[in-house]
Amino acid sequence: MSVLEEIERFETALRIVERYEGYLFRRAMGIALIICGIVFPLTAFMVLKAKTMASLLNMSTQAFLTFIPTVILLIGMAAIVYNFTSAHVVTSRMRKESVWKDAPHMVLMFLVWFISFYLTSYVPETLTIISWLWAGGGASLLSYLLMRGDTVDVKFTELVIIGIICIVSSLPLLFIQDEQLVLTATFLVFSLSFITGGVYSTVNASKLLSEGEK
């Protein structure tokens, strides 16, 4: 076998590995976004309706807040971390790199989302509910910029989709006086935007493998 053939085989194998890595990451992101679209609105709803739900479960409001929303949030976060970690372990083994190589980047992404939602505690009380959409949309767009800085091969369009849906949808809500309607609309927009982004990411992950088979 000639040197050129060896090089061609190596390049083909490398493309397959990179395509599979892209598939794992996009699938992990899609699942994580869908989990966010379900868990975060559900947790926020339970916190806001704690008194009513606690009475239905024959619990004190404090006990309900301490246990139920916390457990749901922790399960969701654990699922997201496990999902990304599993994908990262596989790709690290394939490249024979340390699992902790991208730890600083993962911490930075976590801080972006944490700070975005933490800042909602400083907005005027009348805008608190709507500010959740600003936090989700802003964090998505910032994550997009950070990820684009790391690689030019993947567009991460799902993050732009989430950011645009959240921010644009929040504008009409500024003119609605009915607080209950604003609350319901915010939950629906937040959930649908993240689930839409998650489905988009998952579908595109599958396309990466399909393109490799052609």
C-alpha cells in the first residue's frame, strides 16, 4: 500500500471520528435542552404554586418547597451533567485526551447560565416573570458566541433559535396586565423554545451520521 493510500485511509478514519464526536455532542445538547424545557418551567411553577400544591399533598408549604421542587431540579441537572459527561468520556477516549481537558470551558458555560438567571432577582418585581425569558434567551445567545469561538465547523443554530424565541416573545408580554396570563405564557414560551431547540439539535445529530453513510 502506497503512502498516499495510507494518508487517505487515515483522513477517512479521522473524518468518521469527528463526525461521530459531532453526533454525540449534538445529541447530548438536544437531550439537555429538552430536559431544560421541561424541568425548569415545572420547577418554577411548583415554587409559585407551592401553597396550593402543598395543601393538595397534605404537606406544609415549607416542606413542599424544601423537597419537591428541589428534587425535580436536582434530577434534571443530574441528567444533563450525566448526558454531557458520558458523551465527553467517549470522545476523550477516542482522542486519548483527559476527560477534564474541557472542564474550564464547561465551568464557564455553567457560570453564564447561572449568572443570567441570578440577575433576574434584581429586576423590578413587575418584570420578574418576563425576565426569565430574557435570562434564557440571553444565556442561549452568549453560549452560542462562546461555542462559535471554539469551533467554526458547527453552527449551534439551536441556541440562536432559543434566544430569538425567548427574547422576541417576551416583548408583547410587557403590555399584558394580567399577571396570570403572563405567567402561563412565559412558561409555555420557555418550554416550547427549549424543546424546539432540543429537537432541532437531535435531528441534526442524526443527520451527521446519515451523511457519513452516503
